[in-house]
Amino acid sequence: MKPPAFFQHASALVESTRIGAGTRIWAFAHVLAGARIGKDCNLGDHTFIEGDAVLGHRVTLKNGVAVWGGVHLADDVFVGPNAVFTNDLLPRSPRFSRVAERYSDPKNWRVPTRVLRGASIGANATIKCGVTIGKFALIGAGSVVTHDVPDHGLVLGVPARAAGWVCECGRRLELDDASRASCRPCALHYQARGGRLRQIP
Amino acid sequence: MKPPAFFQHASALVESTRIGAGTRIWAFAHVLAGARIGKDCNLGDHTFIEGDAVLGHRVTLKNGVAVWGGVHLADDVFVGPNAVFTNDLLPRSPRFSRVAERYSDPKNWRVPTRVLRGASIGANATIKCGVTIGKFALIGAGSVVTHDVPDHGLVLGVPARAAGWVCECGRRLELDDASRASCRPCALHYQARGGRLRQIP
Amino acid sequence: MKPPAFFQHASALVESTRIGAGTRIWAFAHVLAGARIGKDCNLGDHTFIEGDAVLGHRVTLKNGVAVWGGVHLADDVFVGPNAVFTNDLLPRSPRFSRVAERYSDPKNWRVPTRVLRGASIGANATIKCGVTIGKFALIGAGSVVTHDVPDHGLVLGVPARAAGWVCECGRRLELDDASRASCRPCALHYQARGGRLRQIP
């Protein structure tokens, strides 16, 4: 039998069989059975991936991040240290008699979260479940995200509010009078319209 | 000798002998000697329970939660991932010469925190010590609680402010003109008066 | 060969050889090669110290704190549970093709943070990289620090704002009409001028 093509620290616990080549899983991390993880990911110390969580390729999780069932992180997503996902809008202790029935089936309580390609979630940010974080968005450190974030959106604060736009590379974009912006180092051009930012030739 | 009636993951460290039947303690968790934990609790990965901490029955701690000495969590309490308790209002490194004497006795610096029955603390919330969180209260994800929270109170933000009321089940309650509210699925009725909410027949 | 003069819990991973006498490293902690740690420090469970991180003497890290390369904590610093440092202002997943070159050398992206002698960082606070936190400053629990904090400064909120001054011991100082303050228990006297607080005889 071939050895797995991913790296696992001696102290990590890996119970999933669906982990891509080149992925590295560091100390005291725990990947549950059923979790799907792409290629060339990097899961820092003390991370946790629940069954039914999905990570694309080249995802980076810094230390202390837990990815719950129902959370989907697309390719190239970055999650800063101790950033927190959720998957329940009305959390109660599941063995409390009044809610035990609700918790008998994840369909009754689990709310999904999607983080699209290339987005970054800053250190210690909190992501309320049910939101979609757009492609290449950037969530400021310590922010609490309660609403969807558009592609390339920069959001900051508690609750997180729109604070600008960023390039694929993460640099801030300054809109000109025609609501256009360029990132010189990347040679990428953008047009803002109707609360959205799109790449233009 | 009977084996303990609680479950302990092979990687968990459990040094307390006062743990109730049916409780589950997951990977890389650490329960210190002297901690008291009730029945049917669930302590997620990377949790930590200090001596002099008390957990009632059916308490749920999600990953990365530390419960310090002086923190009391009543029955059916839920604590979201990476939510943080404290027990010192003037924290300094205890071996700094100017404060070493203060830290020689917990009576000089330790401040208790109480979370009452059925309350939920959202993901990544921070609880300043000295507060009491009322029965069935709900602390929003990412909030910083600096004052007492009444029974059934919903609080949000930094610092956390009153944002409404919730039923035992966690659903929001809408007060009518007589300051009454009902939760249909639970068939429970409430009356608000003087900043408090009480159950009525 | 002499045994090391520091304490290491059986489950801790210590790869650095530069750790001072009397330092204690607790369960599931991980100290990478190259990290420098002074004497009589206390590193709680689930802490992580990266290579190129520097800790002075008598530093206390509560549980779940990660200290990244580029972060410098001076003597007597306190870091509360789950408080978070950062070292990148434009975080992206380093294996994303558009930014892979930037991440090929830490000089391109790593931004230092300095926490000066005796300062305290409250529980679950977030420290944006690039800032200096002054001597004996106190960062409130759950705050997000985005700017430098002066010596003895108390800051609170998201983003953190000046909220007063504290003594070396952590107690709040009340300025009189001449912008002077004294801490009776410590017999220390201070003068505020130009946004700074200095000790006076």
C-alpha cells in the first residue's frame, strides 16, 4: 500500500482518507473522518476539521482554527489564527431537554457558510454562519462578519462594515472618479458598479 | 475497581476525579485536578478546565474554550468555539516583582463569573470576570460582555448591549404592546417588566 | 549532560535550545526551533512559539496564544487567553500563484510587533502587526489594537481607543487638575503631558 502523499505531524490525528497530496497537517491538529481537504493545504497547530467540512486546494489555516461541518472553504483561502466559524444560529447545549429533538438531526439546526476562492479571513475574526464571503475578499482582524461580503470587499469592525476594496494580491484599491481602480504590481484592473467590483481587461 | 463512567479521548489529559457519568472529553483537552464537571457534558478538542472551575450537567464547551478557577457554569450552558473567560481584572504577569505579592493568594486577585442555567455564549465572545449571565441568555458571537446580562437577554457587540429577548429554546421573542411575548413552538409565555423578562402561565 | 533547567510538560513539544531557567511550558504547547524565551516564563496549554519570536523574562502567556516570528515580548509581559498576534498586513494563502513570490521571503511580508516591559494584553484581544505597545500598557479584553499604545495607556474597544492610564501594578490612575496622578499602594507618581504619561519622583 502506498503511503499517503500528505504530511502529518507525529502528534496530529487524521481520521479522514480524503486529503490531497502535498497537504501538511501540524502538531495537535485533528481531522475527523469525512472531512475533505484538497492539495497543498497547510493546517497549523491546534486546528480542527469536522466531518462534512470541505477545504479546496492551497487553503491555509493558521493555528487554533476549527472548520465545522457545513463550512466550505474554496481554493486559496486564508484563515488567520484563532478565527472562528459557526454553524448554528440558535446555539443551545444539545442535551438540554427542550432542544434535544432539534439537535437530533443536523438538518434542523446546521447553517452553511461559504468562503469563495482566494478570500482571507483576518486573525481572530468571527464568521456568523449563513454568510458567503466573496472571492478575494479580506476580513479585517477581529471583525465579526454578520452579512455577505462581496468579491474583493474589505470589511472591518463589529459588526463588519464595508471599508474598501482589495486586489487579488490583498493590496487596497483606490477608485478613481470613474469608479475604476488598478493594481500596478499585478497589472489588474477593476470597475466598481452597484456595490460590486469586477475585473476588467 | 469500576472504570470511570465518562469517556476520555486517548489524547486527553484528565486529572480530576469529579466527573459525571456520560461526560465526553475530546482530543487534546486537559482537565486539572480539582475541577468539578457534571453528567453528560461535552468538552470539545483543545478545551481546558482549571481546578476550582465548576460545570453543571449537560454543559457543552466547543473547541478551544478554557474555564478558569472561579468560573461557574450551571446546567445546560453552551459555550461557543474560542469563547474566552477571565478571572482577573488587573492582569499582570504574576512574577513581575511589583505584583508578585498580590498573586501569592488567589483571594487578592481572582474574580468569579457565573453563567446561569441554559445560557449560551456565542463563538469567540469574551466574558469579563465579575459578571453574571442570566438563565437562558444568549451572548452574540464575538461580543465582549462587561456587565451582567438578565435572564433571557440577548446581547450583542463590543461592549455587549441589550438587543432583545430569547426563549429557552434560543428563538427571538417579539414583545407585543403589553410587553408580552410567546414562543409558539415551545408554548411558553413571557412578560417583560423593569428590564427583566419572566415566564408567565 | 545537564538536564535543561526549565520545565516541560510531557505532552509539550520543545524544539528550541534557547529557553531560560525556571520557565514552565505546559500541555500541548509547541516551541519551534529558533524561538528565544527568557527565564521564569509561563507558557499555558495550547500555546505556540514560532522561530524568530522573542520572549523576555517572566513573560506569562495564557492558553491558546501563538507568538509568531517578528513578535517581540519584553520582560514581564502578560498575554491573556486566546489573544492573537499577527505578522502580515495583506494575508493571503502563500501558495496562491499570484502571491507565491511575495511569500518566498519573509522580508517581503513580515511586519514586526513590539510589546514593551510589563504591558498586559487582555483576553481575546487582537494585535495588528506593526504596532508598539508601551511599557505597562493595558489592552482591554476583546479589543483590536490598530495603533501604537503609549506607556501606561489603557485602551479598549474595536478599534481600541484611549480610555485612561494605569500604574505599573495595573490599577487605574485618576489625573488631577495638574494632570498628575498617584497610585497609593505602589507609592508611584505620574505626570501626563502631550499624550504621554511619565513617572515623576
